[in-house]
Amino acid sequence: MSTSRARSPRRPALPPRCPPAASGRRALAVLEGHTNSVTTVAFALSGVSGASGGTDGKVKHWDVARRRLRSDVDSNPAQVRSVAFSPDSRLIAVGNDTGDTEIWTVEDGQYVTEFTGHADAVLTVAFSRDGKRIATGGVDRTVRLWSTDTSVLTLRPDAAQYRVAVSHDGRWIAAYNTHDESVDLWDLRTQRHIASLPDAGELTWGLAFSPDDGLLASAGPSGEVRVWDTGSRRSVAVLDTAGPKRKAQAVHFSPDGRSLAAADGMGNVTVWDTDRFRTRMTMKGHEGAAFGVEFSPDGRTIASVGEDSTLRLWDARSGRSLAVLDNHAGMTFDLAYAPDGRTLITGNNDGTVHLRDVGTRTRRATLDISAGTVYGIAVDAGGTSLAVANSDGTVQLWDISSERRTATLTGHTLGAITAAFSPSGSTLVSSGNDTIGLWDLDAGRATRHICDVVGPAVDRDRWRKLMPDVPFHTPCSWTYGDIRTGGPARRPRFRVPPDP
């Protein structure tokens, strides 16, 4: 098959490996059809079907009982490294040397979907017992988990998701839908669509829930800020930032919920009251667009960033300018206060993130993200973790106190635009120009998922065949039972290499 994504050049064919037959045993059948080395084989659970893949880029579907070829699929020019049947034997997953995992139907060989993310060849692939998840492992030393339910939080490829927001109680995700110009509400726990809020305009660049989650505000290029009541799902206000030239870029509610601020394309910050939605004040100062705005946790200060590379602080009551700080980093697209209000963080066009001491207004650290432009940042409720969404499609996690990167999440193919933590900090939501991503940051829960996919621990004989040079151990047997029953997890015997 061919896909829209460019393939890496074909690698040299693997040399044939022909171990001597075991004494007294012979092959039941020889199935022929591949034009080059066969690299992987798998049986369906039904026992009547088998599959093989090879360096010729072909996946062969065999009728095992009749010893004949039923169908084949073409993964050219990629070499096939791994295959697996779904538990119901209706789908087959194909891992190839470009880092992609393709899903095909068994019956008629129709292409279903494709998972991308590995930086190198996918060496192994497995379905969970319920068929809802797929685990893949690759040369890049990562194990990745995928959902096979493509109706869940999978948006159309041309649905630009510039911003998403997570409600303060952790129940909802809000995201813009370009196809019907609405804002969609999703249930974060069940990952199901709840409702569509109509008349959002041609595009939405900013979304924010009020502190009690009773209101949802959006900002877009029409210059209007729209506000919905999340209970009735009805629009309660359309606020004008003085025309489309101003292009509302971002919105944020004050901690007491009584004020709503918006940054616009003319470099202004406008504040309305949320009682009657009357304009309270407009602060002018940025040269060019203002891209981000946020109230401080105590509600006394409003911070804004923009095209002129400045971070500006305003008195939230009078609108008076308190400070103008130069980021020296080109355009600055987003900002976030730490929950204690002592640190103010900005994400910049030059691929850096600045951490500033609010009291002294001085920069205390610069994090080198090195992943293109930083579009979005988020701090968890505990103030310990920072998420950074980047133009190269990655979302990086950083420990704020040590200023150390702890993880890099990959999966967005058209750039990551924004990130948001759930209140508990165990889930991260990210958005790009392709999909919304949900990331499980709970190590115990992630371990359960992996062990559910892998299944029973590999025995010593199987281990020796798969990895003869690696000392035998059973990873899931050390943690699987304890975690599943709610008991304490024992220390595993293996170590996960830290993110470089």
C-alpha cells in the first residue's frame, strides 16, 4: 500500500537464517510466496489462519488447514518486521521498518488506519486481550500503547485544534471543531463526545473554563469572544474586541470568576465583568499581536505576552502597567503561572522556556526545549511538572524544581499546539492540527496496561528463544499482581533508561 507520508529508503534485506531441524521432526508444510526473507509469523487465536511478513514488504494471510494463500497486503516500500492478529481474528497489525504500525482487515485485506510515532523500526506488536489496545516496541527503545477505537477523540485530519481546555473539576475537555464551527465537549473519563456548543465562529484560538466550570469562553480571528453556559449549553454573550483586525487570541478568567480577559491581534488586553459582560478596561502596550493572557493566582495581576517578545504585567483592578520585561526570544506564544504564584513561565518562538521569579521579576532559569517553536505550556496543580507543546509534534515534560526533562511524548504529526493537565495530574491532554492526545502519566496504571497487553509472563524457554543474550527475568510478575489487587508495587528488576 502507499500512504501520504514519505517512506524511508528500503533497508538491505536481512540475511536468511536457517537453523538445523530438530532431531526426529519435520515440517508439516512449506508455504511459499515471499520473494525475500521472512521476518515474522503469527497465528490467529482461531487457529485456522496465519500470517507472515518479510523484507519484500508483503504480508501473507494463510489458510493453515488447507495450506494455501488466502490474501496478501502490500506494505511496500517498507520491510515488515512484525505482525499480530486481533483476538477476534478480524484485524491484523503490521509493524514495519519506517516506524509505522498499519492495521488491515483480515477478510478482504482493506487498509483501516495507521499509527505513527516510533523513530525507527517496529520490532514487535501485540493486541490486548479485549482488542481495544495495541502495544508496539521498536528499535528506538520505546514501548507505545495505542487505542484501536478510532471513534474516540480522533478528529478529522483538517480539523485544526489550536487550543483545548480541561475543566477545573476534571470532567470535560473542550475542543474546537472546524467542520461545523462548534466547540465540542468530551468526557475526560469515558473519552466520549457529550455536546456541541454552536456558533463558535470560523476558528477558535483560545478556550477557557471559569473557575466553577459554569462558563466556557472562546477567542478567535473574528475578533469576538464567545461565552457559553456549560449547564444549558447556550451562548450567553458575544463580546467584541473592536473588529476582526484585532483577532482575539487567548482568554482567561480571574480566580474569583468575576472577570474575563482576552488578548487580541492589535496588542491589547481587554477585561469584562462576567455579571453583565460589560467592558471594564482595555490595556494597550504590545507592539503587534498579544498571544497569551493569564491572571495571577491571587487575582491581583494580569500577565500578557506577544509578538514583540515582551512579558507585560498589569494591575488587575486599575489596568495600570506594572512592568515590561523583555524575553529576548522572538515571539512569545504562551504563559502560565505556577499555582503558588511565585513563578511565571513563558514559551517562546526560539525553542526556549523562561522561568521568572515573580517577586524580583528576574529570570531564574531558561529551559532549552530544542523542538522548534514552543506553542503551549501548562503547569500541573501541584506546581511540580511543566508540559511544553512544540511545533515538531512533541510534548515534553519537565520537573520544575530540578529544571530537568523527564519525558518526551510523541504522536502528533502536524505540530503540538497546546497542553493541559487534569486536576489530579495523572492525565495530560494535548492538541495539534491533527488530533487530541490523552496521555496516562500514572506509572502504575501504565504498567497495568502494558501487562494486560503482554499477557502472562514469558517463560524461560520462550525468553531464551527471543533474547538469548539477555538474562532471564519476568517483568510483569514483579509488579502485575500487586498493582492489580491494589497492593503496593514491588521494585522491578529492570531499569527504564532516563530520557536523554
